[in-house]
Amino acid sequence: MNLPAAACEALEAFAQCPGWEQRARLLLQWGERLEPLGDEERCEAHRVHGCESQVWLLGERQDGRWHFRAGSDARLLRGLLAVLLARVEGLTAEELQAVDLPDWFARLGLSRQLSPSRSNGLNAVLQRMRELAGQDRAC
Amino acid sequence: MSLPSPWRADFPAFAAFGRDCQTYLDSAATAQKPQAVLDALLGYYAGGAANVHRAQHAPGERATLAFEGARAKVAAWLNADSAEQIVFTRSATESINLLAYGLEHLFAAGDQIAVGALEHHANLLPWQQLAQRRGLELVVLPLDAAGDIDLEQAERLIGPRTRLLAVSQLSNVLGRWQPLEALLALARAQGALSVVDGAQGVVHGRHDLQALACDFYVFSAHKLYGPDGIGVLYGRPLALERLRHWQFGGEMVQQADYHSARFRPAPLGFEAGTPAIGPAIALGAALDYLDGLDGEAVAAHEAALHARLLAGLRAFDGLQLLAEPHTALASFVVEGVHNADLAQLLGEQGIAVRAGQHCAMPLLRCLGRTGALRVSLGLYSEGDDLERFFAALHHALALLR
């Protein structure tokens, strides 16, 4: 499967990262690229539960392809959301079901962020994306 | 002055942490175990496991003696009158759940249960759920500005309808000793039962439960340098007699028929199923180990380290302590920095501290915080651990600001 353009960019940037410090800086930079959410969008209905920090997720479909927006109050988590969104940008519901999140974060050198002891909730975010896409398909 | 711990070498985990470049400052979540505890666990299994209380054979007798010996050591540690007052459970949490079910029959709709506003979920939710089951009123005792249960308000709130008071001895978030004696006196004056959550308190200093005079006291072994999977419920004899049995099967049965059964009194009557025999024996070994240390030297070392921790934290701009802790730990936030970001960058640098809501969501909300970081110490912690933590915190803040 061809990666979306932003995903290729993420891969190139993170793959060349020599250490945790540079990776952290890069995550902070990527976090700034998230499309901002409005105050009214940061509401309970868009909250993703299962995250220790607050995370909001919104999705919309155009011509069968999904576009998600997300936000968080934690900055490094915003960076992780940004590289997750880069990977799933413009996918169909079927493609979304097939995304291998551990593989994607491993390729970025961010595997530890998915370990079960982490409560940043990235798995919960992907789960929520699939639910949103699944619900829409069922309608 | 590097404040080395003279007991560090007794804990093999630190050699492993050293190899992995990890600095362990999360002892309030769980403590490392001394070699004596590991030896006791291995010794029991390698020497021949056997079930307790139900065999005539020699291995069973040996296991039962060691298991009951551990019960006696716990009783001695708490200055209980007798080993019969010590019930083994899975954890402090299970001990409190046992109480919330075992005492349920004593409550009628409209009765009140009083809990502190700083309780760990383990000492809040069993009572909250009991209140929901029985139509009771859960009364939350507010904190004063220092972070202690406010005695003036407690005096007003603990009244004739209060049937039970459940409070922590030492807060797992604020690190403050609670005014137990005064609170227990208020409960006693109303004829209410009292439950003390000693999960954090038991780790720091020896506590004389006869002098404290609470009805029930609970703690878990794993924070007290013992193994996980074993907790303790202490009860005064008259209080234990009021408990109804809650889990059935195993050695708690005295006499059973198809349609009826009779059960043993405490402690065995509340230890359904095969207990955690190896962990109980290892808890006994942990108490033997602690008993062999100079308690005053341990307290002095912990106090010096704690003072160093607080002084070091105060040197950071914008860092706010959640309260002025008395001992063992410090919880803090840094203005303009999310605790999850800090926790992640400390973790990257091999610093093991706890971040988040510390199983006390209502307390954090009440303090107006979404989360906090907590550094906590054990008797094996030392000045160099703190120096590495301070350096990592400095580094993390430089990246985030």
C-alpha cells in the first residue's frame, strides 16, 4: 500500500533520528502541525477515553476517504497523534481496518509509545477511528 | 554529601537497575525486595510446597508452621494481641472489599459512612458501592489548606448516623500523616466502626495498633518490601466477630452439607481457597529483615533524603508541590507543562516516577489538577538517585519550555 505523503515525510524525519532527545524535539514540532480544534470541538462527545491525558478525535468522510482531526492537552501526545493522523490520512474504511499501528510506530522508532503500560491511549484512538468509520459504513 | 543507603546492597534489584540505567523512585507504588524475601520464596518452593491446614504429612505440617509463623510475625509487627487478629488477603484493596461485604449486614438505609476526601480509590469505591447497594449516605470529610482531613468539619460531619469511618493513615498523593487519633476518637464517640488504610503508613515507622485503637487496619505486603499477592486485614476481636463470611470454599468451612454449611471464625473463616502460602512466608521474612534494621537509622536516612528531595524540587521555577509532604514522597506539577509530557521525558532518561492521578481521581479534581508527578522513596533510596532525577527533570523542562 502506498503511504500518504505526510506519512512518507514522517518516516524520513523520524528514521534519521539518532536519540530520544531529537525524537522528542521532532514530536513537539509535529504536534504543532495538528489542525487546531475549536473550543466547542473539545467536548465530551469527542473525547477518547482510555487516555490518561485528554484526547479529542473528529472524523469526516469525503468521497469515501476519511480525514481525521485530533487534539490533546499534552504536547508530546499531540506529536504522536500527528504521526498517527499522517498514516491514516485519506484512507477508506476498509484500509483503516487494516492499518498495522505497531508496525507504523516501530518504523518511526516509537514502539515504546504503544506498550501496554503506557496510558497515552494511542490504541484507543485507532480503535475510535475504526468505530467512527464502521458506524458510518453501517448507516 | 551523597546520602548513601547502607541497606542498598541488600536489594538485588538495584544491580539490575544499574545495568539498565534505571533510577527507581516509585516505591510508593511498589517496593523492591531484599534478598531475604527472595530466599524465603525460593526456599519454600524449592524445599517442597504443600497445602496448609489440611494434611497430616510432614511437608504439609512444615508449610502450615511457616504460614502460621508468618501470621504471628505480622501480629507482632503491629503489636496485635494475638495472631488470630490477622487475616491474610490478596491485597490491601481486597481487605477493604472484604470489609465492605462482610459488614454490609450492619447497615440500614439512611446510615452514613464517612471517608476522607483524599482516599485512594481502594478506600473509597468499596464504600461508595456499598452505599449504593444499601441506600446509605457517603459523607466525604473535606481537607484543610494543608491537605489534612479538617477536624472541625469532621466533628460536625461525624454524627449519630455515622456507622463507619474509613480513612488513610498516610496519603499516597500528599504524603501527609492524617490526624488519626482525633478522627478515631470522633468515630468511637458515635459508636461507629473505624477502618484505617495503612497501605502507605505501614511502610514508614512501626505502628502500635493497640494504642491506635482502630477496629480494622489494612495494608499490602508489596509496599513493605514483601512480595505481591498478599495483603493483611487486622481486626479487633469484637470487630472481627461482626464480619459475615464473604467468599466460600476451602479451609474456611467447618461443616458442610448439600443445603447448609457452617464456617470458621476469623482468621481462617475469611481465607477461602488456598492462600498465597509462599508470599505469606516471604512477608514474614520481610518483617524479620526490617526487624533486624536499626529503625531510628532508617527513619533518619528517609528524613534526610526527603528533605533533600523537597529542597531540590523547590529550586525549580514554576514547580508547585500539591501539599507540604511529611515523609516519603512528593507530588508536584510544573506551571505550563503537562505532567504526561514530563513523565514521558523522565521515562526516556531512565527515571521511574509515577505520573497521573495516582488512583485518587476525586482528590486530584478537588485540588484542581488533571494529574501530577510523584517521586517516592524507600529505605534503599539514596542521594545519587535524587541527583539523577533532578538532572533529568532539568533536561526535560529545557526541552519542553
